[in-house]
Amino acid sequence: MQSMAGLAKRAGFVTSGTMIAAALLLPACAQAQAQNGLSNLFGGIFSGPNPAPPQAAPGPGGVQTGAQPWSGEDGASGHPLMTAAAIREAAGNFSNCVAAMWPDAARRNITQDNFQRFTAGLTPDLRIMDLMDSQPEFTKSIWDYLDILVNDNRLAKGREVLAKYKAQFDATEKATGVDRYIIASIWGIESNYSTQMGDRNVLQSTATLACIGRRQAYFKDEFLSALEILNRGDLKPEQLRGSWAGAFGPTQFMPTAFKRFAVDGDGDGRRDVVDNPADLIASTANNLKKDGWQAGQTWGYEVVVPQGFNYMLADRAKAMTMAQWERLGLKRPANQPFPHPAEKAYLLAPAGAQGPGFLMLQNFRVIMKYNPAEAYALAIGHFADRLRGGQPFVQPWPRQERELSRTERLELQQLLAQRGFYKGTPDGQFGGQTREALRNFQASIGVPADGFASSDALERLRGR
């Protein structure tokens, strides 16, 4: 959104996940588990190109020293493998940990020569431990997020890319049925059209995470998969640069996602999703197709939700046909028709009753498999529509609302739990469970049960 890549798939994204609305994005660690990876994405989007600093030389016990070092502090997750002592101990055993993965590499038909060549001199990048467990105090609203991602400069570049690689998009669209504008949108939002892909060594990052910290089993698979990519010769070591969670390339593939979805788009015998546009476009489309993309269908529609609507129906599990939603009073702006009344969709109201609503189709769910965050998937769909010549959203966002701080989000969950509405462990991260609990609380006091975590909702929970 998985994303620690999606979870940090877009590992650049994981780092930048700190800037995204907490109610709409998964925690960074959850993202690194996504099939792709979005960590690099946001670091560049919010601050411009931000290549990783030179890796510091390891000090005693493998612990880095020098510029941009690890903080030396316990991770915010509280996981026993994220304590400073555990990190130092694992770092001291890093070389042995990497060497111990040789039998697993051999079972994947990686040659011993290549294993030794590609792992020689690897040292842990402990700065990743801070990035993995970062819990930002402040986040961005979904409307700020969309403003940043869907802008005139990016749209202009996207149209240039669509024209430049028209032949490749034509061939891929014909072969897969995946909309070229969605592919171009992912390319633009993930890496700003190959200008912000991350500059961390993917082997070093995944090896670090395979041997240190709380996601070792997951990242062991990513590390071995990265070795397979190099062993097969699809990519060269210098091409495997990306996010701290291991996502690489213009559309930010995690190594395991590369194995599942990468294809040779131009028949040259390699699957180069970094520097070969034909392979990049075909592989991204193949990913979406295998995740269930429905050819000829859009991702969803902006809708006007009537006053007094029962927002308890705004639930991903409560899909209905367009005709049924129409009978409940939902309409497209300017009364545009729904092309296929029998299509099923669910209602998403990311800013509650004060903002626009959206009816989401199957392809929106597919985009969320690429990265499991509603804000991300909405940005992808909307950016694709704008590339196609569509207009901005019609309805205004509640820009007067401020995002709750992490302390306030944690308090909101705790207060919901005290009242019996929230059954999870308060962590300051908002997802479907928090939204459902908040809707139930709102319904119990007779206000629109839209699940929007506003400052007013918090004040009501405080009883003020």
C-alpha cells in the first residue's frame, strides 16, 4: 500500500509516507510488504529529487558512522528486534547472516560465483531502521496530497511520454487490455517519469532488512529475488537502485514483484524495467492484468452524495450496482449518466460528508493491489483521467479542516476504545477498522456517520 513498499515498494514512498494522510495510507512497514514499493515516491515529491547520501563506512560491529547515520535509538514500533541493542547485535552478525543465505540462493539456481560477486563487500545500511519505524507526528490531507501529485507540470510531462512511446503503449494496450493512461499515471506518480527513482543500493537495502529488524523473513525473499534478477542478467547491479525498502525502476517494482510480473516487451531477451520503455510499459500492464484489471472499464466516478445520506453504506464491503446507488440519490456531476448501470461499485467518502464522494469499481481495487492506500489509488485514477483530457474534481474539499496530529489520532482511537467502538490496538494509524468505529460512534450521537476523523469528531469524543 501490503506497500511497507506499495510497503515501501515504492521504497522512496515509504520514506515519504511520513507526509501522507495517516488515515489514508498504511504505515511504512505495511507498505514495504506491498507487491511493488512506493517509498521513494514521496521523498522526491515533497522535497524534489533527494538521492540517498553516500553510505557511511561501517564502524565496530558493522554499525555505520558518518553522514546520515542510524540514530542509535529504539524503533518506534516497540518490536523486540527493533531495540537499539538488537539492531547492534544483528549488525555485528551481518556478514554471517548474508553468507548463511547461500544454500537458499543455490536452490534458486544462483551460481556460487555470482553469489560471491554480488554479495562481496555488502555492509548494513542501518539508517533504514529509522526509516522503517518512523511515525510522523503530522501528515498531509488527501486534498494536499492530490494537489502535489496531480499538477500541470506532471500532466505535461505525461502527455509527452504518451506521445513519445505511443507505439509501445499501443502494443501493450492491445495485448493486455490495460488502459495506457493508467500505466502512464503510475509511471508519473511513482517516479515523476524516471526522474525520482531512489538511489539506494537495492541489494544492500534488502540484505540489511533480511538480517536486521522486524521484517526479516519478508525481506529475505526480496534479497534472494534481487540476486536472481542479477544472476539471470535482466538488470545490471548499477540499475538496481531504489528505495530503502528495495523498490526500483520508474514504476517501482519490488524484486519479488519483478519475478511475478516483469516481461520482455521488445524481444531482446532481457526484462529491463529500469531503462527499457517497452519492458517497463509491458511489465506494469502485466502486473495490473494479473491482478484482475478489467479491460474497457474505468476505475470509478466522482458522485454527488445527497443531504441526509446514510454514510454507513460508505463501506468497501457494501458494493451495489450503479442503478441501486442512483436510486439512493447519488448522481454524477452535471447529471452525467453512468455508462453501465449494472456495474457494481462501493462508495468512498475520504473527506466525509463535507467532501466529494466516489463510486469505486473493480479496477480501483486493482490499483490498490499495486499500492494499498486509498489516497494513492485515487491519485492514480484521477491523474489518468486528466491525462485522457478529463477535468478536475468538481466538488470542493473541506480545506478548512486540519489533519489531526499523531497524538490526536492516538487519542481518538483510545477514546473510541473506551466507549466500546474500537476493538484494535490504538497506534495512531487510521484504517478501515478506525473508520468503522468512528462511523458507529457518530451514528450513536445522531450526526452524519461518515467516518471522517475531523477535529470536531475528536471534540465530541472528548465530550466537549
